[in-house]
Amino acid sequence: MDLDCPPGELSAEMKAYFEKCDGKIGFVPNVLRAYSLDNAKLEAFADFYNDLMLGPSGLSKLEREMIAVVVSSHNRCFYCLTAHGAAVRQLSGDPVLGEFLVMNYRSADLDPRHRAMLDFAHKLSEAPWAVEAEDRQRLRDHGFSDRDIWDIAATASFFNMSNRMASAVDMRPNPEYHAQAR
């Protein structure tokens, strides 16, 4: 990170969260370290991220990670492309899918449902003012419920914000992400 913002005092809950990350994946993601400058912001970020990406949803974890990668590709966010590209490789068991989503999701061999989902997330990132009822109907036509559409939009919106923060402060991914699921 290209800002001199030392970590603040972490709550017991956030210290435990860092320990859980380290135990589960072997490191604390740099995005969490960056947000640790302010415990309240770290908690808000972690709570929202965990709800969106791991909480109950009609979308699978893989689908949510696919959205993260497509949005991050549009925004050219090195941090999120690296971290969430690794998650797509891991969850799908398909390193080629992960690379296609990073470079150009339209070239990937996607089923029509996933293509509609990613087209919506991309449009919401590229031209949010242009999203219309027809875009939501296309998702419904591919079997997404209105709650699923909310989750697609919330995930895309979160990563648009997160990408901008990562770019603004030159947040770099942990080196471990580069080797995962290869």
C-alpha cells in the first residue's frame, strides 16, 4: 500500500478474525491489513464482504467469485483479479476459466445463465445508468430470482467500490495468491 497508515488497535473480534484467516489460508489478506488502520472500517468491510461472498444466497460461492473477477477485470484491479482469480480457479477446479474471466469473460465457455449474470455485472460496472428493466428480465429469463438479481448487483457494486479503494492506495495482493490452484 502506498500510504503511510499504520494499523490501529484491533478489537478482540478482529484479532481473532486475523488469526482465523492465518490458520485457514496461511496468511492475512492484504486488504484486511489495509483496512486495519481503522477497526470500525475493518469490521464494516469484513462483515459486508463475508455476508456477500459467504452468506446465504441463491448464488453459489463460485458465481459470486466470477462476478468479482469480471468486475475487477473491467476496473483493471490487480489486487482483486489476483485474489479472486485464485478463488475462481480453486472453486471451479478449472484454471482456464479463471484466466478467461480475468482477460475477457466473453471468450469463456460459459452456459447462457452465467453469461447473462456476468453481462449484467459488467454493464453495472461499465454503465450503471444504462441498466434497464430488460436487463433484469434477461436474468429472470435465465432462472434468477429477484433476490438473486439483488445479490448479483450487490456483489458487483461491492467490488466496484473495493476495486477503487485498492487502486487508490496501490494495494498489492499477497504473493501466495499467485500460486493458488494452479
